[in-house]
Amino acid sequence: MTNAEIAAVFDEIADILEFQGENPFRVRAYRNAARTVGEMAESLEHLVAQGADLTQLPGIGKDLAEKIKTLVETGRLEQLDKLRAQVPESVLQLMHIPGLGPRKAAALYKQLGITNLEQLRRACQEHRVQKLRGFGAKTEEAILRGLQVAEVASKRILWAEADQFAQEIKAHLAQVPGVEQLEVAGSYRRGKETVGDLDVLVVAEDSDPVMDRFAQYHAVAEVLLRGETKMSVRLHSGLQVDLRVVHHQSFGAALVYFTGSKQHNVVLRSRAKQRGLKINEYGVYRGSEYIAGRTEEEVYATLDLPWIPPELREARWEFDWADSGRLPKLLELKDIRGDLHMHTNATDGKATLEEMVQAAKQRGLKYIAITDHSKRVTMAGGLKAEELLAQWEQIDQLRKRFRGIHILKGVEVDILERGGLDIDDQTLAQADWVVASLHYGQNQSEDRITGRIVDALAHPAVCAIGHPTGRLLGRRERYAVDIQRVIEAAAEHGKFLELNANPLRLDLDDMHCALAREHGVLIVISTDAHSTEGLNVMRYGVLQARRGGLEARHVLNTRPWSQFEKLLWRARGGKLSTGKK
Ligand code: DGT
Ligand code: CA
Ligand code: CA
Ligand code: ZN
């Protein structure tokens, strides 16, 4: 158990005791212990292993020292389990609302029978709370605001959003004299599609100037905690950012530790144990002797592992791959040569056809497909067959003017609710590239939805399925679709599946990409751009593909044009593809 975990246990005990109206001195003893433990630089695990006398620590008596020992050795404390059983979990949530705390939560529970957040909100809105002793109109408003903050804080944010903060914070802290190294770890570094909080790691001899500067970051709303080596803030957006200042000899170990994932770290610890070593955020130790920790490479090497890319650190396949020398050479943004899903102002895009081509060329793309919506997507002003044909004539004109980029005549054809495609076969046969997407009838059964998609894959004109699960992160669940069957159908027909790079979609996800890879189905990573700037989201798709373990060879649009053309020709049954100039 880490110091932070032990501190959290003491804090929770204090919360529950206070909620139960226990003796304030007893409550304070646990709070003090939590603070002492939370701010200690040295690991308690380490101290316990060395048989150190913990009662020397401020605020730690015999009883607490014993509890620390139990926690380190067993990972549990019976006392906490018993306390938790005495209070419903939803009530425990109440006391973590900013502006409430255990005592006020207890009053609400006892006097108004409030046991969860929803009841609390209603009681505030009905002004029942302000009538209680010790509460007033102001408290009531504060609780409502607190509920909002808690809601925001409990929400994970998109990686792309987290990235903006991460970049800013790095630039902000890099200016502190004495900062030797600086990295944002955690799920952010692993490229997870959503991020719970940011974990910033800094190497500096003196932590004070770093922390002072951190507190001045413009987006900081509140400093939640500031200790010797660790600090936490909440941003106005609700996002929490944790900062650790470490010694350079621990940087690699801390980077491994705070990059996670937790499951990956669990495996690392057991590998260390097998080798008679101990690994924590300070380094790798043999007994009490420090043997590594400066760099990640050095840390992994002590466990007979090569350096593992952060995107793979989920305790999925990375250890098998590493042990057998099969770690992939992951895809990179510079491998991408084409973009095969984008819209123009002929439907719901913002830019003209020509502007999109121009912007794609500026970004160094060698081939693109223009894929406006078909008519069924009325909200987006989808195109009828003759409108598509007219657009393709325009493309013929543009091809004469733009050198060095292949412009494919494409369409994002809707997969209809009743099955089948929204554009007639004869027109589709004249397209160079057809993405089929499902926008309507998303509440149908898994069987029907899967059937619609599998049928689309069997259609000779269709090249790829767009955003195959339809999810919108944090907003809309994916529809019921059997991805296994979709991948098998794609494999059978030699078709491609999209990884939509829009940070709100990232659809297919990492696990699906890995499954497609296993079945030999090529992924096409597309921006689905609705503006020229929309072309910039490609990097989010690349990150997701990396998490799925994809290499350049697993992705269709990394291929040079000549190879791409052959693959496309094959996917369409050896017919068509007139995209060549
Ligand atoms: P998030 O923030 O929910 O998106 O996910 P993470 O992975 O960034 O998790 P976070 O911020 O709680 O912790 C960052 C890393 O630090 C985590 O991936 C592994 C390590 N870590 C944090 N807390 C613990 C813990 O209680 N036990 C262990 N073993 N590792 C932890
Ligand atoms: Ca985190
Ligand atoms: Ca964190
Ligand atoms: Zn689209």
C-alpha cells in the first residue's frame, strides 16, 4: 500500500466517526495521522519492512502505528470495514459534497432522512434544508453549488481537452528555474480516450518555487492540498491536477509508477518480487539498496523488460509481447498518408470542396476522399444521387488543378433503418470510395443492427464502415452491435473498418482495433472533418490505434498511393477505382 492509500484509509475513518458524532479528539487523531502519512516523503512500506519505529512520526501513537503495519502487510483494516458497514454508501457520498462535510451530512440524514445526492438536491430546491438548525439560505445555495462541482468533478474529460491543460501546465512550469525534468503521467500519458485527472511529475531540488508557480497557473480555482512533495489543485473546469516533485534519481521510477495503469504496476511489482527486488515510486531496491530509478528504461531493465510504450500499459498483452520480443513498433502520426472521410459545405461541413483539398494538401496528405452525407441524413442536408454526381464532376475539375494529391470521389452513405443503402447501386458503383454509416434506428436490437452493418459490408461498392459503434464519449452510449461479427464480415469481404479520429468518437476503440488486427482487418483512421481544422484530429485517432497495439502496416491509410490503390481494387472485387490520374 502506498502512503496515499494509507492516508485515505485514515481520512475515511475520521469521516465516518465524525458522521457518527464520535469524540472530536478521536476524529482529530485520525485526521492528523492522515496528514502526516500523506505528506511523508519516505514510503511507509519501506519503513515497516525495515522495522522502523513508527511512533517517532508526529501524531502517530502505538495504536496508529499498529494499524499502519496491518495496512502495509494485509492491505486492509477490519475497523474500516466495520465502520463502512454501519453507513450506507450513498450517505458517505453526501459528506464529500463541497460545503457539507460529515457533521452537516449527519444532520441532513437524521433530520430530513436524506440518503443520496438526488434527495439532497431536491431538499435544497424545496428550501427544506435552510430550515434546519445550523443551516441557512446561504448554506443551501452553497450545497447546490457543491453538488454542481461534484458532478463536474466526477466526470471524466476527453483526452483532447486534457491535452490542452497538460500542454499549458508543462509550458507554465518549464519556466521555473531549477526544473530539470517535467512530464504529465497517468491516463493522459497512456493516451486513454478520457482522463479523470492529470498527474504532473517534476524533477527539482527545491519544490517550493515549483509549487508557488503551479498555484499561479491561470486555470487554478483552488489549491486542495500542498505538502512537502505533493500538491493538488482543482481547475475552474472542475479538473483536478496532482503535482509531484521528485528527486532525479527517482524520476524514472516515479514516471513508471504514476503513468500506471494500476494493473500494469501490479504486474511490475510481482515481477520485482520474483527477482527478490522491490519497486515503488522512488526506485527499485534490493533490500534497502537502491539499484535503479533514474529512467524508465533502467527500471524496466531490472525486471528483464524492454521499455514499454505508455499506451500499452494496461496489463493486457504488453508483458507477453515484451517477454517474447514481439512488442509492436507502434503507428505514428507521420506514417499517415491519406484521410478518407471528410465533409464539405455541400452538406454539413463548413469549408468548400476546394478549401478542403487545399487544406489536406497543406498537411502533406497524398490522397483524400470527399465523403459528404447521403439524402437520408436530412439534418445535415444529405445529397441525392444527382447531387453527388454533380459533386464528382467538380472533383474532375479539381483534379486538373491540384497536383500531388489524389482526390477520391466518395460518399458517406447512410445504412437505412430497414436495411440497405441510401444511394442506388448504379451511382455507388461510380464512386471511388464509399463509407457506409449507421445514423438512424440506433435503438434496434443487436441482431438487427449487426445485420444491417454486415449486409452493408457485403455490398460490392462499400469500402468501409464509418464510426462502427456510434458512441459519443460522455454523451451517448454505443448502439447494440456485435463487433466480433462485424469484424468477421469485414475480413470475409476484404473490407476496412474505420477508426473515427474525432476525440468525441474514437470509434472503433482500442480493444476493437486489436481484435480487427487479430482478424487481419485493416483499420482506416479518418478525421471525419467538417472544416479545414477538423483535419487536425488525426493524431487522436493515431493515439487510440497505438493503444490497440497497431503498427503502420495494420492501417490502410499509411500505404503509399500505389499500394493503397491495389488494396482498394481488391476490396471492391477487382473492379472500379478510378481515382488515379
Ligand atoms: P484517471 O486519472 O482516472 O484517468 O486514471 P489514472 O490511471 O491517471 O489514475 P490516477 O490519476 O488515480 O493515478 C495515476 C497513476 O498512479 C495510476 O495509473 C497508477 C498510480 N497510482 C495511483 N494511485 C494508486 C494506488 O492507489 N495504487 C497503485 N498501485 N497505484 C496507484
Ligand atoms: Ca490521472
Ligand atoms: Ca491522480
Ligand atoms: Zn461523416
